Amino acid sequence: MSDRIFMTGGLAALASIAAAWWLFGQLSQSSVSDADGPGPNLVIEVAGQANGTVVVDLQPELAPRNVAQVVELAKGGLYNGVVFHRVIDGFMAQTGDVQYGRSGGDTSQAGMGNSDLPDLPAEFSKVQFERGVVGMARTNSPDSANSQFFIMFGSAPHLNGEYTVIGHVISGMEVVDKIKRGEVNLGGAVTDKPDVMARVSVTE
């Protein structure tokens, strides 16, 4: 199974744009609204270099099937102890590999796994990928999102209309900003003690 990443292309391509995205992110720090909408909230307790709580307002009106699957995985406790396996400064922090991304084990294949639930069809919207937006990771196939998701550090216009948006951070972006970064020459992979989602819950 090919790695479920936020954009197409291999690690070499990711490494080559990482520095540019860092600069672009520093110039693109506008964020979406922090207002809490009617959808459920995903509450992520982060531990490691970053410590604190991140609250994501999920938006089922944008992506009902993708949001429902994330909620199901969270309520089942499957996100607990899953690491942030790919983090690119100024771009995004990726997590959610419930198969290979568990803290305390071998995370060398983190990013390659998924859950036992089926892959999801794309639910693209007109919402732009800006700071604080949360999207579903996938392979080159648009209909391959499953459990992994990413949180944006800054704007990324090239993702607009190409990845499914499931919500946005309404609290705790200061925690997201402190998540341990990965190695640029490895496409942002975090190989040494990645930060972890210690506990993930859902509030209605």
C-alpha cells in the first residue's frame, strides 16, 4: 500500500518543497474562524514536545462520511496513542495511522497504514486549506482516505479541491504550533520520539 500523504509524489519531492513551504507558511498565517459550529468536536490531548489540548470543530455538512468515520474511530479509542508521524514546518502535521503509528512500538511504517474500516470516497468542497484546517490524508487515489488526517500550519492553495476537509481547529493552535517537526530530508518524517495523541475523544 502506498503511503497516505497530504499530496501526491514521493519523499524526495516532499523534501524539495519543505523549505519553500516553511517560508510560505510564515507569510500565510491567516486562520479560519475559531467559532464552534453545530458539528461534534474532536478533542485531542497532545503529549511530547507539545503538551496541551487541541479542539477540532468537525463539519459533517462538508464531508459526512469522512467525519462519521473519524468520529467512530475516536469513540472506539483507536486514535489514542497514535503519533504525529509526518510534520513539515509551515505546512502541516499528519497523524491518525491507527495501524502502524502507535507510540511505544515500531513506527517506521507510520503513514502506510489504515483502520479496519473501508476507505472513503472523496468529499471535496470549496473550503480552502488555510491555517487550522483539518483534512483527510490519502494515497494518489482520491477515494483512499481512511483514518489519517492532517492539521495545517499555514495556507496551501495547491490542496484546495484535492483533499477532503473535515473541520478546523477552534482551540489549541498554540499546541499544534509546538508539535515536533520531522526531518526535511525525509519528507517531514518524525523518526525520533514523535509527539503523540495521548487521548482523543468526541464531544457533541
